[in-house]
Amino acid sequence: MSSLSAANEEQNVVTIKNLNFRYDTGAPLNINGLDCVIPANSKVILVGANGAGKSTLLRILTGVIYLGLESDEFDIAGTATPHDQAMGVAYLGGVWKRRRTGFEGIEPYSMDIAARDMMKKWQDENLERRDELVRVLGINLDWRMHECSDGQRKKVRIMLKLLRPFKLCVIDEFAADLDIFSRARFFEYLSKECELRGAAVVYATHIFDQADKWATHVAFMQLDKKLSPVHKLHDYAPYQEILARTGKDRAYCPMYVLVLEELERQYRAHSHLFDADNQCLTDVIMAEQACEKAADRHFSESGKGYESGRVARAMAIESMDEHRRKRREEEKAREILAAKA
Ligand SMILES: Nc1ncnc2c1ncn2[C@@H]1O[C@H](COP(=O)(O)OP(=O)(O)OP(=O)(O)O)[C@@H](O)[C@H]1O
């Protein structure tokens, strides 16, 4: 390891101690006593049920949320006041609007302008990085933004956001529109960037196709609004145990299994936290069950078994038969009448 990489390894990119935050005064905390330490050269998958607070944490890390934060320590890439696109912080996430106004403004990424002319000054100042991102993501700089597909537009946005070297890159489900080939190349690029400059990436996602190959750490935003430790996958026992499963228990996507089992564990431990406004994990579990039913249905409709809805379907077919029979009788009666006339 070079001395530069060795020095990079020793620094933490993020150090937060006992952070509390709530969106609305008097409402329950949305972030509760959060501790978060992210070492240099780490690629962290941030997971949690819908509504657990992942996006909220990512907005805090990137300075999008900056009011109402209370903490004992707050250091993001060497500053207590991070900003997206400043001092080494890059945020690949949706625009956050706390309260919507009637006028949403013009969406710059949908304007009739060539990709090469978007934020032209920044592109000119970072030509080498720009060209590498163009190659990695498969961008054509002549694309006109108003004619781009969602995936193409996302690629251009990623290119522009990463023009400047980052120390902390925060991704909030932003890579989901990229095709799997582009996504694989993009994650390789992020790995190289982390290694080169002791940077870190925090990636919140519900999709784990790259996670086992790419991630070095995992953190759970839990149902009690607390963040788990940022676990190093290499020595995180539950993950290693899943990797070691063989035969019929073998996990083909270990990160997916880890997250599912952890969410189930949290659900069992914290089911009392669920109320009418926060049915997040139930959604996850129900979505999973819905998938299984769909697969079962396919199986059973080939005539091999029972599945819910089959009785209703059979009754519907019967009643349609009845309807057809009556219609045929009526037609026959009309023909007889016509013949007699
Ligand atoms: N602008 C806002 N004003 C008030 N409450 C908010 C706001 N944004 C989010 N919340 C609340 O904060 C909690 C955490 O939301 P957040 O978007 O951080 O969850 P998440 O873990 O990113 O969920 P998902 O997986 O669905 O994206 C939720 O209960 C949500 O209703």
C-alpha cells in the first residue's frame, strides 16, 4: 500500500455522535441519537424499511437539511457545514422540498440543450474527469437533454455531479435507472475513486444486484429511527454466516438475504412501533409475499395445485358459460320466430 493510501485509510470521512433531528417541532424524532463513523475508502450500503429515515440521513450528510440538528459531534469530510458540490461532497439524490409551492420552476435536465453545454464552465475545468465519466457511463455529449431517455438523463446528471473530485459521495437510489451494464461500470468507477483518494460512498438502496461484489460495509436505519453501527462486511458475523450457507440454503444474493432477515428480526423485535402512519416493514413483507403468490399462481394454473383466487376464477368462467348459453338460447328462439313468420 502506498503511503498516500495508508494516510487515506486512517481518516474517517464521516464522524457523527448523538445526532437528533425532527422535521416538525413537537413531533417524534425522525433521527434518534444517531452515531455514524464512516472510514476512508469504504462503500456503505444503507438499508432500512420505507420511511425509516435513510433519505433524511443522506440529506443531513449533504447539507440539504441543516436546520434543527443537535449533536455532540458532526464532521463531514472535514466540515461541520457540508454542501452538495462543495468541499468534496456530492449528492446523487432527488431534490428535497419540505413544503411544495405551486411553481416548481424549469427542470434544467429536460431543456433543449446538448449534454456538452450543461454547466459548461465546470465541464471545461474538469475535462479529464468529464471524459472518463463519459466513457464509463456511455454518454454521448451531443445528446439533447429534452430528447433523452430517463436513463440517459440520469447518466448526464451523474457526470455533472461527479465532475469535481469527491471525498463523500451520497447516492439515494439514484443509479436505479441505469441499465445493469452501465451500473456495473459506474460502481467500478466509484470503487476506483474511493481507493485513489480515500473517499467514501454511502448508497441507500432496495436493489442489491451489485451489493455483494461492490460494498465493503452495511448499515441499517432501524425501525426505532436509530442507525446500527456501520458494519464491515468482512467481519460482520451475520453476513459471513449467510455467505457460508450451502446446498439448498445457499444464498444467491447474500446481501438481499441479510437485509430481509434483519428487517424480519427488527419487525419481530419492534412490532409495537407500527401504527397507522408507519406500516413500512409490512409493505416490504407483503411485497415479498405478493411475489411468491405470483410465482405460485403460475405453477398452479398449469393444473398442479391450489392457489388463492382459483375458486373465484373458476366461478367467473362458469358464470360466463351460463351467460353464453342463455345468449345462444335467445338467438335460437329469435331464429325460430323468424322462420315461422
Ligand atoms: N419533508 C418532510 N416533512 C416531514 N416529514 C418528513 C419529510 N420527509 C420525510 N419525512 C418523514 O420522515 C420519515 C423518514 O423519511 P425518509 O424519506 O427519510 O425515509 P426513507 O428511509 O428514505 O424511506 P424510503 O425507503 O421510502 O425512501 C418518514 O416518516 C417521513 O414521513
